[in-house]
Amino acid sequence: MSRPKILIHGAIAVSEGLAARRDILIEDGRIAAISENIQPDGTVETVNGEGCIVTYGLADVHVHLREPGFSSKETIRSGTLAAAHGGFTTVCAMPNLNPAPDSPEHLAVEQELIRSQAVIDVRPYGAITVGRSGRTISDVEHLAGEVVGFSDDGCGVQSAETMFGAMKRIAAVGGIVAAHCEDESLLHGGYIHDGAYACRHGHAGICSKSEWAQVVRDIRLAAESGCRYHACHISTAESVELVREARMEGLEVSCETAPHYLTLTEDDLQEEGRFKMNPPLRSAADRNALIKGIQDGTIEVIATDHAPHTAEEKSRGLKGSAMGIVGLETAFPVIYTRLVRTGIISLGRMIELMCDNPRRIFRLGGALREGEAADIALFDISTPYRIDSREFLSKGRSTPFDGWEVFGRCLLTLKDGHKVWCDEEWIRSRNNRQATNNHI
């Protein structure tokens, strides 16, 4: 398939400390040139980047693509189209699948779907334990070369002995554990945060200790085993402080949080399934601690925990709905609007959190440099729009951000120089507005 020659003209390029107006020339699927002024020839398709930022493709290290096994919720095809729609060119697929990728044979089922259906780069996780049961350690040694890391996401490994054994074997093959931290003995049937909202409305609460108690345990096990360790979707102030202390001690520990934990709290809850996820929305104090964590570098990654379900599964209110919301198509605009435009973090810091750091920590490769693969995302940061879940390419529609007015609409996503998403209608209307303003 031939690849077009594309010039992105006049956008603010953001990557690795750079935040400056640049032209970017894409040729033969690679970044051919990055310069202040590239003169197009007649063979180049020029994309007007005025009022936009351009970055290397975003990377999400925590995505549920649901296939194989749960294609009514999402498929590799729909999930990667949604990712491209959000400016992501690399996603890491969690292993709560059927079959779970706990052996090369089971992983091969997922890999074949990725090869035939994915429109962007998908890196699968291997399961820590067989069937994600928390008991028998999976075939780590034979999976290691084929997976981005190891996780039992969806549930925490309850046995410290099993987790330690897994960490030693994963460390021996140079892998990383991406841990869902949840002590099930502390859940007591809870399904939202154990705070003021749960108390007022008679809901069963999930205490913060159910998360941070396993963070304590896992950091200790990581130190003893020498395993690289990444804590998934942290939501509590205690978890932030634990990771901060571990990093100060020189441990190879990292963590992520998600856009909803940085922008919402239990005070925003409504009696709808689109506000239900695991871990739950916590207190304002927890959110403030998370924000401090992304400001001071304790939290190195923002990941979406994109977790689609069917409409019926999300229609049963806070108590009865399935846990999880979608996030690939809202992450960039929500973070840009609520954290960058308000001055909480810089644009450069945002790109570190959503592109540079996840690529470094999980060894995904890629950067906005000449000679690299043309995995590029272009975002309009000058024109507001309203999030409308009916426009999503994901099969999931459940988001607490529906109706929010935001900036940062993704206009174009390239994977190896191919257009995997292009908002042609928005680009045309935008160009017409600019032409009118210039004429006036």
C-alpha cells in the first residue's frame, strides 16, 4: 500500500522538552524532516496545523480491548479505531480475556486478532497467573519475548508468596509487573469510594486501604526480587506517597493514574453506571495528592484504563452496573482542558505523561525525531467542542465526561505514515473559518 507524502505546517511540535512551531514532513512512512519552514512541492499533501499541536503518537499502557472472549464489549478493530480517534498510536492490551494469555498458545489467539484487525500498534500483556486465578504462575519464560509486561489486571494477586515467585521469574527475563493493587479481603461488597457520598446515599464503600495495602506489599516484594514494578491506576493519596518514597530510595518503581481520578471526585458522582469504575472516584484530598504527584514526577504515566462494556451492563446504576468506563477518545481533551489550560501542568509535562514516559518505561520506542516511524497525532487546541459519546468509535459509550466542553480535538492520526484517523469535516470547517477570518 502506497503511503502519502504529507506536510504538517505551522503546528506547535511538543516532544522531549520541545514546544515550538515546526513543520513536519512525512515521507515513505517516516519523519523525513522537522524544521521551522519546509517548502512543499506539488507532490505533498499539506495539512494546516495553525492553532494545533503535533506530537508523537500517544501511548496508553492500560487498555482493555476485550478480544478474544468478550467481543460484545469491544473488538481489536473497534478499540484500535477508538485509540486512533484519540491520538494514540500504541496501546498495551490487558489480559482479562478468554483465553487469558498465560501461555504461548493462548497468547497466539490474541496475536492473530491483532495482526488481522488492529489499525495501530497493540502490545499485549501476559497474565501473571494461569487464568488470572492468582494461584499458579504462568509460562513467564516463554511469554517474555512476546509481551510488553505481566499483569493480572482486573484483580490483584492475593497471595504474597505467589506474587514474589512471579516477580523473581519476571525479573530473571527482564520483564515488568504492572499490578492491579486490590486486597479483596478489605472490599466487603463495596462498589464506590467509602466516603461521604456512599454514607449519604446508602451505598457500600470501598476503603482506600484495599488499594494502598497491596502497594505496600508489592513495593517490598519488588525490592526483594529485583523486579521492575508498575502500579496500575492508583487513586489514593497513600499510594502516591508510597511510590514517592520507593522512588526516593532508588527502587525501579513507577505508577500511573487516569484522567477521571485527576479531574473528578466522589462529589461528582451521579446515580449512573458511567460514574462506576474500579478503583472508584475518591475524595478531593486524594485527587489533590494525585495532581501533586504528576506535578513533582512521582506519577510518571497517565493511562486511560479504557474498559468498555455493553450499554445494558452499564444501565443498572451505581450498585448494579459493571465496573469500568471508556477513555481513549476523551483522555487528551480532558487532560489538556482541565490541567493544561488551567495552568496545573505544562503542555510539555502532559506529553511526557501520555507519550514520552510510557514509551520509556515500557520500552515501546518512538519519538518525534527525524528518521523515526511516522506515528503522529495532530490536535486542535484553539476550537472548543462538546464530548458526545455518540461519536465514539469504541463500542463502549459509558463516560462521565459526556457533554463536557473541551479543547484538544484529534484531527489526524498517522501510523507509519498512513492515515488511521482523519477528521476531514472538522478540518474543512476549520480551514473555512480561518479563511473567512483572514479575509475580514
